[in-house]
Amino acid sequence: MAILGSINPLLTVGLDGDNAWRLADYVKRGGYTALRGILAEKVPPGVVVDKVKKSVLRGRGGAGFPTGLKWSFMPNYLPVEKYVVCNSDEGEPGTFKDRDILRFNPHAVIEGMVIAGYAVGASRGYNYIHGEIWEVYKRFEEALDEARAAGLIGKDIQGSGFDFELFAHHGYGAYICGEESALLNSIEGKKGQPRFKPPFPASFGLYGKPTTINNTETFASVPFVLNIGPEAYLEAGKPNNGGTKLFSVSGHVNRPGNYEVPLGTPFSTLLEMAGGVRGGRQLKACIPGGSSAPVLPAQVVMDCTMDYDSISKAGSMLGSGAVIVMDETTCMVKALERLSYFYYEESCGQCTPCREGTNWLYQIIHRIEHGLGRPDDLDLLRSVTTNIMGRTICALGDAASMPVQSFIKHFQDEFAYHIEHKKCLVPPEIQRAGSGFFKATF
Amino acid sequence: MLDIEIDGKQVQVPAGSTIMEAAQASGTYIPHFCYHKKLSIAANCRMCMVQVEKAPKPLPACATPVTNGMKVFTHSELAIKAQKGVMEFLLINHPLDCPICDQGGECQLQDLSVGYGGGSSRYGEAKRVVFQKHVGPLISMQEMSRCIHCTRCVRFGQEIAGVMELGMAGRNMHSEIQTFVGRTIDSELSGNMIDLCPVGALTSKPFRYSARSWELSRRKSVSPHDSFGTNLTVQVKNNRVMRVLPRENEEINECWISDKDRFSYEALNSSNRLLKPMVRVDGALREVEWNVALDYVAHGLRDIVKNHGGDSIAALASPRSTLEELFLLQKLVRGSGSDNIDFRPRRRDYSSDGKLAGIPWLGMRIADIRNLESVLVVGSFLRKDHPLFSQRLRQLAKVPGNKISLLSVAGDDPLINLHQHVSVAPGELPLSIAAVLKAFVQISGLTTSVDLSDVEVSEGCRAIAESFLGSGPKAIFLGNVSEQVSCAGQLHALAQELARLSDASFGFIGEASNSVGGYLAKAVPDRGKGHNAYEMFAQPRKAYILMGIEPEFDCIDPQMAVGALKKAELVVALSTFKSNEADMYADVLLPVAPFTETSGTYVSAEGRVQSVSGVCHPAGECRPGWKVLRVLGNLLDLPGFDYESSEQVKNELLPEGSVFLEGLSNDVALDIVPLSVSRQGLERIADVPIYFADALVRNAESLQKTRDASAPVARLNPATLKDLGLAANDPVRIIQGEGSVVLNAVADDTVPRSSVRVAAAHASTAALGEMFGTISVERA
């Protein structure tokens, strides 16, 4: 099943059934009407961009940058090849929404990309799908074949004279390739390492040409923005946070999975939809936007609504909408150790603070977790994170630092206890009780 | 121009500059590791973080373009904190092995850690260990744990050397600089990576653990190898050359030198040095005192002149000799009544002699190469003959719209983004230039008096002609092959005609450090009077004086040269090295000092006059060549041999303070004979492998272990192999004249048909004849 629950959904309507992903089903749901309308009426590209701007569709990949604004940066007037790139390199721990969009509604992505291509004057697009979801990549290729056969991509689309060719490209599983400039390098066949910005992709992107990069969900939302109109789309969410969003709820909930809800939905509602905290336990903390977003303690997150502004006000980020729920059985030191390991492992190794710093962070936390913490370790952690943050080429350094800072900030007592007593504040038997893995082996 | 402020100091910089460039212009130092002015910007070390007004975060100075009114603070609290933070990160995994590190004392990390590092480390975990890599005889990658991942070496390979031999594999802190699995670093510019490495990760294998940088005195010198006039810093300890580094000169070598320039110093300290004069006594060479040897030479020459006339003496010098040596040698020979003097041993065709309007040269300044838009190089093994000249062309080819073409005898990849690469058999070179000329005439509508009616124009030649139609600066460069082939004069005349019509500059890249200087020194026979370097062996003389030359390797036809020498009554070799061949033909060996042990002058291809002083005292009983010749002149009672210093010799030739030579001209008054192909049999293509080009590199131990120094094979086009009924990898007998050698046949489709590529200047092919003569191949 594509989706476990939703409130006023757009993207995930009617996705039940084995053939929901096929072109015929998508067309039956009203698919490709937005594209056909634009091409038939020869809507000026600027108008399309304005509509997307008006809808306040914000980037669904993590940064929440307004999509219409991003499109308007493209130098439409330049008579050079331009590119539209879709970032489906969904590698952030906790995020699994793009996979399901590509699996159950690939044509929405294709339609969104073609519209984007039309709006920014590009004639070529790439969808970079991460290598671990091979079946999804294959299915997307099939969907592309369908669209090509139906004359929805390729030369002279629907007799409009507009050419747009679209390709799928699969990565090999490096987290860093989700960073847009590393992704471009990867498509070009180079090592996936971020580029120094500026120049930004809108002026120097794929193969040095102007490029627009958006997240899968962003592209998939575009047809719906145009179908229901930008005003309606904006109203579907809340001011400055247009539309609905997919949230990947994982962790200690009864029904982990994807949920589509309007932006601005209270966190408590989302938690309820996911069946509440597993075993009726107390909520301890929640990472609201994927592993690189700062963690929020229960009392803070319960007062939040799920939108960019509210979460940011609470001191975290909506990010990619990966909601990681942790209950009272969680040892926060252990949780951070795992997160830090991820960032240490996935640092590309290009720039110094991230290459050396992520390793250092992991080693300190690993030491604390294993009873070898030192009294000044927390100060050291804070110092190392401030030395990483804002000093790196891309945002991975920040992404690795923010969890560390927020974990220490909100759960300092647990870390201090670990260092002092060489063991967890949460007793092992309680941790075991909360762990599905341990339960199975009991 | 933009006005910005750096640390309160007003600076004006051109638009598009980075903060780093602006800071350097204003004399402000910003610490950095990955930034290098000649390489692309990586911004990965993060050491150059500075504070910029209104920017919330510190910014990397190397990658941030300046904007008008920008205020930069390189020493503010924010900047210093960022720089110190980065330094701490760089040091946590860097081994604390400075006391045993070869880079110690000249290490950027060590230097900057004094200013930005802490007294003790907060890092208490285990340090990273990186395994050593084996990448060849020149660069040591033994201590890769020291690497700070600045990727200068990687970018150097990609951008300057033109080949990415090093890359950073893996990710996170375990990413490692390495070659592609199992490969070695073979670029002819590879040594520069050692200089670029800011830490002790890449070190010089020959130099390792032999001296500390502060023990070395740095002395200026100039490369005696190719014609580029590369500036060197020679580092000396205890009167011994320990290593050679580039001396930056933006107008010549920029900050690079080739591996040949860098590592050939090993020969200076080799056991093969000739340290005492030797005279043949009872059939064997014996060590004698200088006065004995010189008396022997003086008497010998006198007797031969008396008995056979002055014309029976000939002298051949290496084009790598100093201007002073060349001048004194010709003075000595002419004083003895002979005009048989030459310094162009690898030349075959002398038809332009006496028809030149001036001294042939590059035709332009080296620094002006960067302004060219279209270039045609004729007859050159670019990378191996002229590593740094090729590097200039490589950078030139990167500019969009620029067109560099190569018309040569081999398909060797020059690692330049070429517009056209045409390779033909040596005998067809004139026809190919004629084809370019014909296409040019056809397209441009200009007229030429050259009869081109029989010339066929190939696609490639037409495309080359098209690239010469524009109005931008253009140049035609004739490489070593163009001077060595038997149609050199015709090539010269044809290039002149093409240059005239297309308004291009043209000139010779020149084989050696004094290829221009030799003409100035008059070390060439006067037209019609003396014998040139070919004739003096073709019509054997009674006595020969060889200076800095090993005819078995350095002559166009070693077979003939050695044959003539063996028959001569007296052969005097002024040499730096012992050699087995010289044992066979030389009667006197006089040990002369190499470039580091003598003062002297080199005139490079662009006509630049560069005088050097010796950087250390002559080894053993070695003496500077000019002194030896001066004393010989005295012993022969020749007038005008009273020089007290090499400057006096130079001053006789050049006005004091000359920077560039006067009287340079490539104009030649030579008729172009009707063009046709007349070929019988197979033609030999002989490259001079880069590490066999002169006696110095031939005696440099580490260079001799490189891939470029591997033993020659016989390269044939697969079609030619088939025609001859041979298979690849078969041993084949190569025959030229009376000599033959057995080599392995290698199929190589870049070799033109009906040609065999067999390298010259190697012991295994010294028995062969002319470098571009006819050759036959049969099953061994």
C-alpha cells in the first residue's frame, strides 16, 4: 500500500491497486492534464513559474527553498542547453517518501519534470535515483517508456514544438550524492563530491550549464499545484507553507510508514495517525525532519505543527519530513552514536572540518557510550561541532553537527550520567523492552 | 577595478579576483594549503577562512570573489578562530613525526602550525594509518599518513601534466591519494607534485633522507637539457649537489621543471664520472696528469696538421655545451687551420646553411605563446622532447576557440587537446606541409609561387589550414624531427611560405640548451669551406675533438660516426663521464665539468641569454671546459687565448648586459624543389627517448629506472607487420647498413605505414645507422 493514512491528500490519491503507477491509471486520475493544458494553450513559461511561486511550494528535499523562486533564477534568455535534474537520491536516515512516490506515482514526477523543463527552458532532464532501490529505478524506466510512447516526453511533445528528453540515472549509494552539486558531479561520471558554491547550479550546473535541481516530491507536487490552482494549493497548507507533504514516520510508533497531511497539521495528529507510540509508552523525543535535523524533546514537539515555520521556531527543521519517534526506552547516547557513525561514514572526505571532524565526533561519542567518557568530553563535543559548522563546502558538516549539539542540549543529563557512571541512564532491561530487535530474541 | 579593504588597508584589484589574490597583491598573507596560483580552486583545506563584513560565516579567501567595497578581515577573532579550528582538524590525524620527516623545515603544515596550532592536542584517539604506495622510482609515497588531502597533486596531474595519474579514492577520513590500482606515475612532469605537496606525503625518492633543507645552500642555475632555458635552483651541501628545484620565472618555466631537469643531478654524483685525464698508452686508457694529457693533445694535433693539413682535424660539440665552450672550440679549430666544426650532431640536412638570414630560433618569446590562437607543430615528440613547451601548449589549448595541431611522425598522445593530429612517415612531412599550404591557398585565395599541382590534400591537412585562416596570432613550430630528417631544409622553406601567407610566426623549438647559442658562437662550418657534423664522419678525418658528446648515442648516424672515429689517428674527448664506447675510439679523455661546476652561458630557443656560475667546485680533477680549451689554445700557441674568465669570452660575443640575442631570424633563401614521394623500402622513425637525450640523463640512476627509460622495441603498424609476414612480439632483426640489432616487434597502429619506429640514443640500437634512413626488418 502506498500510504498508511492521509488528510486531504493530493499526491497519493487513488494509488491503491497494482497498476496505479501505470500511465493509464495516472491519466484516469487526471494526470498530464496540467502539462497538456500548458502545451495546448502555449502558456508563457513565466506564467508557469509565477503560479508555482504563488503556491509557495517549498522544496521537499530538506532545505525548504521556494521552488518558484529557484526556477526564476534560471537564465531563460541564454541560448544554451539547460537541464532539469530530479534528486531522488534519498539517503537521509528516516526518509522513505521519494521511494514510494517513484514506486506508486512515477508519472507525477515525470509530468512535474516536463513542466519544469518547459518553465525554465530546458530540453533535457535527469532523475538521479539512488542505487539501493533498483526495482524503483527499473519501474521508473518503464514509466519513462510509457510516457515516451505516448508522446509525453521526447521530441515535439503533443505537437507543441517543445522537446524534452528525460533519463533515469542510478547512483551507487553514497549519501553525499544527495547533495545537489555532488549529484551533478556523479551524473557527469565524476566522484560524488560537492562543488564549492557559488557558482550555483542555476548558472553553472550539470556539464557547466544552467540547471534546476528539485526533490522528487517537489516535482511530483507541481502538476497538482497547477491542477487545483496555486491559491487552492497554498490554502491546502498554511500561509508560507503551501500544500500537503508526505511524512515518513518511523521509530517507536505502532504504524510506521508514509502519511500525507497538509502542512500545518499538529504533530500530535500525525503521531495519532501513525498509531501512537508503540506499547503505549511515553514519547521521549522526536527528530522531525530526518537525521540531520536537531532533535526535539517530547514536550516541545507535541506543541508543534508540522510545517517549515513552526518546526524552525521550535529549534529544528522540517527537512525532508522524516519523523523519527523515540520513546522512553531510548538511550540518547546510543542513538547519537549511531547517527554520528552515519555522518562519519558518509563524509565525502573532501574538506578538512567534515572529514576530520565527523570522525572525531563519532570517536568521542563512541567512547562515552562504551563507558570511556571523560569529564570534559561534552565541552569538547560542543567545541568540535562549532569548528565544523559553517566551515565546510556543503551542508554535511552542519548536518553532522546539529544532532550532536541538540542531543547534548536537550539530554545533557543522560550524557553526563554516561560519563560519570560508565553506563546508561536508561536501564538496559528497559532499553531491551523497547527494542523490537531484542524482543524477538528474548 | 574594484576597491576593497583588507585588514583596514585599501586595495585595488581587477574585477573577478578572489580575496586570496587581492590579499597577495596587498602583501597580506592568508594561510592556505590547497590553494595554488597555477591550479584550479578546490577550497577543500578550509585554512584560508577570513571574515567578510556582512557575511555571517567565515569565507574561504581562495574561492570568494571580491565585490566592490568589500571589507575583509584576515585576523579578526572570527577568522582566527576558524583558521585555528581547521588547523586542529588537520593535525589530529597527522603523524607527529616531524623529526624524521623529509619535509621537516620546508613543510607548510609545520610552519603554519606554529602560528595556528595548539601547544598540545585535544585529540586522544587513535590516529589514522595510511599504507604506503609504490609509484615508481622518482616519487616516494611511503608515508601517506601525512597526507592532508589538499589534492594539489591530483589537480596538477589533471591540469598541468595533462594526465590524471593520482586521484583520491574512497571517502571520509579514509579517502586516500593513490594511482589507479598498481600503476606508477610516469608523467615527465611528475616531480612537480613533490614541490606542490605541502606536507611530507610525496617526497623525492632520490633525495630522501640525504639532507635537511636548512643544510642546503640554494644556488641559481639554468637547465642544460632542452632549449627552454628552464631556471633552476640547485641545492648544494658539502660541495655536492643534493637536489634541483624550480626557480620561478613566469616568462619561462613558470614554477615548473621537468623530471629531466629535476633528477638528472644524480649523474653529477655518479660513479661513472670521469675524474682524471686519461691517455691511451699501449692500447689502453691510463690515468695521467693534466699536463701530460694536454701536451699529448697539443703535440698530436700539431703533428696531424703538419702531416695532413688543417682540414684533417674536425671538432664536434654537443649543443648542450656552454656558449663559451662552443666559441673557444671553434676558435681552436679555426686557429689550427680547419673549418670542420659543428654542434648539430643529430642533423642530416644542411642545405639551409649559408642561406639563413640570421640565427634560427623559436620565432617568438616563450611568454607570448599564451597569446597564440592557432598553432601548428611540425615533426616533434612534443611531451618527450619539450616537456615544458608542451605544458604551455596544453594550457593554450584549454582556451575555447584556440586550435593546436600536430603534424608529426608518430601518434604519441601529447596530452594536449589537439585540433588535428596528423602523423605521416618522415619522408612525407614536406608533402603534408605542402598539403596544408595548398589547402590554405585554395581557401584563402592567396597565391604562392610553390608548385603544388601534384599535392593531394587530406582531410586533416585541410582542417589545419582552416585553423590558420583567422586573424588572431598564429605560429608554426618546427620540432626536433623537422631538423633531423633528411628533408629539413625543405620543411624549413615550406613552413616559411605557409607562415608568410597566413601571417603566422614560425620558428624552431630547438633540441638543446644552446641550439641557438651555437650559431652565435660560430660553431658551424662556413658554407663551402668546412665539413659539417655529417660530412666530417662521411669523409673521415685524421683527428677529432669531441666535446660533451657521445657519438654512439648523439649522432644522426652512430654507425658511421663510430666507424670514422675508430679509424682516426687521434680522438680527443672532452667528457664528463666515462663510457665503454669511448674506450674503443678515444685516445685522450679530458674530464670537463658539467653545468653545475662551470660558469657559462646558455641561449635558449627564444634567444634569451642566461649566464650561470658554477654551484660547486669541480669534482676530482675535472676542469671547466672553457679553461681546458683556453690552455690547449696556449699550448698550440694560438693567438687570442688569454681569457681570465668565462665572462671575457662571453663579452667577445655579446654586448654586456644582453638579455636577448640580436640577429635572430628564421628567414631562409632556399628554393622548394618539386615535391614528390620517392620511397623505397621501409623508413626508420627514431625518437630520442627523453631519458637518453644527453649524457647527463643517461647517467642519472633514478631516471634510468622509469618507464620512459625502458629498452627500445621495434614498433610497426599492424599492416606493415602483416606485409612483412611478422607477428607482434616476435623478435626481429633490424638492419641498417652494416649494423643490425635484434629487438622485439610491437604492433602499434599509431606508426605510419611502411615505417619502423626504433628509438635512437640507446646502447641497444647504437649499431644502427641514420635516424630517419631506410631500414630493413627480417625475422630474427
